[in-house]
Amino acid sequence: MLKNNPKHHTNEMVQQFPIVRDLDSTRFFVLANLASIIGVPRLAGFKKMWAAIERNDYEVAANEILDSKWGRQSNGHALEWAILMKSGI
């Protein structure tokens, strides 16, 4: 049951990527949802996205969401998350 708990994924993500604490609520929401959907280990594989987040380059981070395997298979969900990541609103 713990693996399907969104709060567990969020806590795990914050532990692995403390930078998420500094993000606005919209971008945090995007990453928390991605962590819940695909898991933190897969999310950790989005290395270019995390590097872009570190640089506050949210356009690149959004593009990396779209360019991921999950992004290409998400039936449009990735586009929604990418728009939120890019805009922060």
C-alpha cells in the first residue's frame, strides 16, 4: 500500500531532490504528480529536466517532460504538465 501513497512519493521526491522545496506550488504540484504516476526512481532519470530546474530554466524542463518516454506515451497528459512547468501558473 505504501508504494501507491502519493504522500510517500512526495516525501521520497523531496528527500532525493531538496530543490523542490524552493519551487512555486504549481511546479511542485507537477513534480509530485509525476512522482506519484511514474515513481521517484523513474523521475530521477529525467536528468536533463532536473538540471534545467536547477538553472530555473523551466522551458527546458517542460520540454524534457515532453521528450521523455512517459511524455511520448502519456496521451496528452505530459503536455498539460509541461505547460504548468513552463508557466508556473
